[in-house]
Amino acid sequence: MAVLLGSGSIPAAAQERSTDATWIWYPGDYEIWLSNKMQARRTERGAFFPPLWRYYSPYALVTFQKHFTLPEEDVVEIVAEGQCKIQLDGAMYYGDPSRVHIPAGAHHITVKVYNQEKTPALFVRGKHLGSDASWEVTYEDKEWIDETGRASGQSGTEWQQAGSWNFDKKENKPSEFRLSVTPQYATNVTHENHGFIADFGKETFGYVRLHGLRGSGKVYLYYGESEEEARSVEACETLDEITVGPDMKKEYTLKDSKAFRYVQVRTEGTAQLDSVSMLYEYLPLEYRGSFRSSDELLNKIWDVSAYTMHLTTREFFIDGIKRDRWIWSGDAYQSYLMNYYLFFDNPSVKRTLFALRGKDPVKSHINTIMDYSFYWFLGVYDYYLYSGDEDFIKQIYPGMVSLMDFCLQRRNENNMMQGLPGDWVFIDWADGLSKEGEVSFEQLLLARSLEAMSLCAGIVEDSEAADYYKKQAGSLKEQIFDAFWSADRQAFLHHRVKGKTTDKITRYTNMFAIFFDYLDAAQKQGVKQEVLLNDEVQQITTPYMRFYELEALCALGEQEYVLEEIRDYWGGMLDLGATSFWEKYDPSEKGDEQLAMYGRPFGKSLCHAWGASPVYLFGKYYLGVQPTAPGYATYTINPVLGGLKWIEGKVPTPGGEIEVYCSTGKIRVRSTEGNGILTFKSKTRPVCKEGKITRTEKDTYQLQLSPGTTYNIQYKYQK
């Protein structure tokens, strides 16, 4: 619905001088509505397959307000997705006015928008007044009216900063958002008795198009991430059936997008077609990060990782494009981190965090998974560290508080988390992994989440809560060490059941404790030898947890070892023909075993977000770039070759990028913002004309970095 204040039309000159404006809504509501639509698109062999957790809905009626001062008379246009009521300085506009002249001076405008089917949204544009994130919005208007008809003006209503994205024209309505598409064509077609199989050359995602349709009958499409899956009429995960008749157009585009590389096409009756193509569906993003090295295999791994990440970055960060197409918090957390070293697309992070959080009251863990609630907290703080976006923290903080309250209320008598009815304790896909009792890994994630709560409470100036969460985190960390740390075995034990700590060691708690920096130097070395480099401790077979295992090893300075693992693990998938990285890879599995999962012959996702972790590892631990203050106000660069002859690449920042080149004899760095510290080791005294190098300890040197300067360092590489 469009409502224009006043009467007549807006002069063209006034429109040309209009201020910037964007569509706004209650923060999180549009993200919830859009995620509902996206996650409801999953099908399994043509059957509707909705998510396993609670769906939320946007508030049907919200109120927007803005206090503003005009330097001169303004002409204001208002467009709403829904019915709206408008008040200016307490006076209501009746009917459906088309234009309003607002005189110079101070004013207060409120707009109520109602929409039961879509997200109530508002677009306001004038010469000086425009809707943006500075507007406030509420779903609870507590204003009351006395017997004279006068409003109280003392409602006690809680207002939030409005949410927004990139809908910057009135015609660009949020409810009509669609991903971009572009044509793609099969690279090979094999004709057979029943029809043909089209190979699109690599994993892709989009809408199949049928060309040259004629006759009457059926066209059957069987999709496959592998050729074996596309050939399996009985077991392929996704399929389509199209009825062809005399009234059908020769060109037909299927209404639902699918993930595939191969499509088997069969016909029935007199139905025929000439060929198939597709419309590739994607979120337009720039590859702002890059990585190259002297090892072409690693370069290929980075390229395929980046493509995997792009395929799974859509309306939101999703897990895999074939099967779930859902927003899982554990998968998304890794996507956030990879995004910071590839796209640095903040809106995707915010949309996903809002969608995952849902609304109050909290009745279950995010995705019903205990650890996934904790990853959500970690994701919020990491977003602030990389982006410096305080406004988002202020928007999301109430949701953080209520979710943390829910978690803390589910602690047992020892103030530890333990799976209760309705809780899914996931951790990882691993054979025989017990989730019983007080699992040390869950306690560790809770401790880190409490630290994140304390930091975010400080950002919103909730000092009492910041102190409370900090004390809770400290107390829990002490309990974790008392209950689970074994000095004899130099490792955290897996869990405690009915008051007894078992002697089982797993990798999860131990590797997270390293990059959480919960261990001292001696403990870190003990964990490295007794757990991470110990083949007797149960091995990890999912890229999901390999992400963290390799990060822990990198944090311990084992970059050369990690590169061998990456070559073996991700290179192993490439050897099997992977064009995107998988949900799980076990080198011991042979043939069709590599395609099976969940008891189904083609259940495994061959394009899974958590398979793209080399993007993050290469950027953070080889190029060595990390923020040390929010939004890269300060940062460090610690390049590590890991046995390579040279590496180079770019790491995106909020307003630019950091460029790094490192060989055995030269380092070159440049940034466009922030103040950095370059740290490196050299066998000889290094030389840099552009800055002063200082020695911090034996063979270790540092250089202060300022934006806009290219620093060239001559040195001799030292491990």
C-alpha cells in the first residue's frame, strides 16, 4: 500500500534533491519472514520437508517514530508495506492523503504499519527527511488516552533502532526480494535410451529450463551432485515432474531452484524436448579476499573453498545447497568467519544472526541444539570485533539477554549444562561419541558465551550485567578445570556422568581451549602432543570439526603440518572429482560409500559451507591478518610460510583491505585503514626504508604500520 501525505504530486526538483532513504522495519522481523520463506523450500524427492524447529512470525503491527528538525519546508512521501496510520506532532492525518508540506522547525512523526502476511515496512522520503536506521520502532505501544482525548505522552514504550538492508527505492519492496540469476549451460550431454544426462561441469544451483517442449505427457528430472545420484531414479534426493500439454510454451522454467551438477531427463508419452539449460541463482558478492602461493594445489583448494562459500551464501548463510538449505547456527558460525576473509559482507551476517535468534519467549535452544545456542553468542561478538558495528549490538542485545537467561536456567545443581528433554547435544558427527551427562565441551562453550555477553553488555553500557556475566564466566572456567582437566594426561576429559568423570579424551574441548586462550604455554604443548598429534585419540572426519582442529594447530605454530593435512584432506576430495567441498570426507570409504550419509545412498551434501574453511585458515594464519580492536582500528599481521616459497593475498576490512606478500627474503604489506603491527622472524637484521623495525626478542621483529603506506622489508625467513 502506498500513502502520500497531502495533496497533489511531488515536484520533480524536490524529488531530485531528496535525501537518502531506505525501507525500514522492526529489527529481525524481515529476516525472520525471509528465512521462513527460504527454509520452507526444502523438498525430499518432491515432498515438502519443513525445518525441525520452531517458526516465528514478524509483529503484525509496529510503530515507527522520528524526532527531526527541518531547516526549511519539506515535502514528504510515505510508502508502506501494509496499512498505515500517520501522526505529525500528535495530529492524525485522516483518509488517504497524497502529500504533506512540513514547515521548518522541530517535529515528531509516528507511523503505525499493519501487515499480517508480510513484514510491516516503511519508506519515507523528502528533501531533508528520509527513513533509515536512525528511526525508532516498537511493537508495543503503551500510550493511553484520557477522557479528554489527550494522549498521555508517558507510555514507557521500549524503542529499538529500525532494521534495514539495501532496499533504497520505494519500488524496491522488501517483500519482493529475489536473488539474482544468470544463464548457464551444460558442458556435456549424454543421450541414452530413456532420454539424456546433462552435465553442467561443476556443482551449481538454480532453475532448470526446458527448451523445445512439444507433445503431451510427462518430463521427469532427476538431479544429482554426482552422476551416480542423477542416474538413480529410485534414490536421488531431489526430482521434478512436469506435465506437458498442447497449451504449454516451448520454453519452460521450473519454479523451484535446485542444487546439482548433473540432471537426468526422461520423457513419457509423446512429450519431447530439445535441451536443458539453467538460470544460476546467486547473491551478488565481490570476492574481496584473495590467496595465492607457490603451491598450485593449495591455490586450487582456496578457489574451490571460495566457490563453496559463495554457493552457500544466499539470502542467509545456509548449510548445504542440495539437502537442508536451512540456517544451522553451527554451520553459520563458521560461515561468518570465512566471510570476513572472503566477502566481508556484513548484511549477510546480521540477517543470519537475526533469523537464528527468532523471538521471545525462548522455549528451546537455537535449532534445538545446545552447542548451537553458544555458537550464536560467539558469532555476535565476533561480528562486532571484525565490523565495529555497535548499532547492531544494541539491536541484538535484548535477544542475547533472554537467550542467555534460558541457558542459565537449564543448568544443573553443579551450575553446568546437561542435556534435558528437548535438547540436542550435537558436538559433531562421530561414531560412538557420548553426549551423556556434563560434557566438558558444552561447559567450555558456555564460558566463552558468558565472556561474549559481558563484552556486549559493556558496549550497551549495562555495567551491572557486564560484571555479572564476567563473574559467571570466571567461576565456570574454574569449575571446568577442577572437573575435567587431567594434569597427568595433559588434557581435558570428555564428560562427567552422575558425579564421576570418565577417563575418555576427545579432541573438542582441548582444541577449543587453545584458541580461546584458556591454557598456559605448558598446557598448550601438552594438549598438542597428547591430543592433537596423538593418533590414538578418536580422529575427526568432518570438515566441520577439522576447521577447529586445524585452527588450534595453527595457533600453536604448526602451519607446516596443517598444510600437509589440507593437501591430504581437501586435496583428497579434489582427487575424487569434487568441484565444491563436502559435508564429510573419510578417506577410508570407497566408491559409493563416499556419497552415502544418514542411511541414504546419496544423503551426503557435496557442497557444504563448513567445507570451505581453508579460506579462513589461509587468511588468518598464513597471511596472518587479525583485528585486535573492533573494525580493524588496530590489527596484527604475522605471515607464516609453512614451508611454502611465497604467499600473497588480500584480507578485506570494513573500509578497505590489507595486502600481504611474503617470501623467504621479502615481505610487502599495505593497508587502507587502521594501525597495524607486523611481526616476523628473521635470521638476519631486516631492512625497511618506509618504517622503523624494532627487535622484540631473539630473531623476532616488529614494524608499526600506518594506512596508505606500502612497506617493503628485506629479511631472511626464520621459522
